[in-house]
Amino acid sequence: MSDDRLIVALDVPNVLHGLDMVQRIGDAASFYKIGLGMLTGGGLALANELKAELGKRVFLDLKLFDIGATIEAAVRGIAQYDLDLLTVHGDPQVVRAACEGKAGTGLKIMAVTVLTSLDRADLDANMIVPGDIHEITLERAARALEAGADGVIASPQEAAMIRALPQAKGRLIVTPGVRPAGAAAGDQKRIATPHQAIADGADHIVVGRPIWQAADPAAAARAVIAELPAR
């Protein structure tokens, strides 16, 4: 039995690999993330097929960032696919434009705070304001939610702080950087286990390689779900 608190990241090369993985996982998962890496490999077509033909929920993770008019137009185009979640950068002007673009649809705009692959040294290299990375993430989340975001993307290490924000009431928190007990961290730096992420306030966790690289992806997905707290 699947649990839609788990979002499986289909970080595979193209639509054929993606469909094969979904078939191998079967009813062990009902929610999938399609990211930028698969966009040129038929990612939008796969998203549409998963949603319209297979009845899956779909999180399109494109992390859009551009001028307002372009964001609004891009989101309006994506909204026609009737997908569930779409990421944009958490800058307030980007969030506001995305909300204009999705107006009247069920698409939820998820604001990216600080990528889970970054630490303070990375922020320094990128000339981001000094300060604690968790506090910066919290402030970006608050500003994005005030701008109208339906939820935020943040590391599980910030989930509890974000959930405590007044602006987070009724909004979604989705946490990448989740690793089952004993799994390698890979390129993620701010991680937690599935149980900890949900217990700290995340609505959904995103897990990729520990599932799709497994010899039995369906069993791997079920093992992640088994780690989640009871609803």
C-alpha cells in the first residue's frame, strides 16, 4: 500500500527509464517528482502520462527563476497539465508571478528556500548574506509564504522551524535531502531520516537514489514508508 507522504524522485535520464521505474515500483508509490534533469528527455510528457493515464500525483521540480512576466507565462502553460506541485525560486517577486500564472487551477506553487546540497561555505561562495543557514532558510520561507506560496521546499533540518511560523499554517512543507537509515548522503549536506522529517513537520519527503538505485525499488519504497510515523 502506498503513502503519498513519500514522493519518489525519478532522477533518471528519460521518459522510457521513468516509465520502467514507475512500473517496477507499482503500487508501492503514488507520488513522483520529475526534475530539470529529465526535462529534455520527455519529462513533461512523462508528467502528463503519470497524471492523466496512471492516476499518480506529480511534483514538477523546475525551480523556475526569471522576470515576472516570463514566470507568469511559464506557469500558466504548465498549469494546463493539471499537475500537483511546481517549484519556483523563493524570491517574493517570483512567487507572486507564479501565483498569477496558476490562478484558477489546482496547481500548488512550492517555493525553494535554500538547496539541500548547500552549506554555509557554498552561500559564501555565492555571495549570499552572512548568517546561519537555517535562519536564512527560515526567513526565505516566511517571505515566500507571505508572497502567496502554497508551500516551501527546505531541508528536513529546517522543517520544525518552518512549521512553527504563523505563515506556515495550512501550507505544505516538502523536504528533499531525506535518507533512509543507513543510506549514503550522496551530494546532500542537510539531511535527516524519513521518520525525523515527518515528525518535525514535513508533509512530504522526497527520496530518489535510495529507491531507484535499489535492486528492488518497490521494496525500497515500502521500506521508506515503514519508517514514517503513523498518521
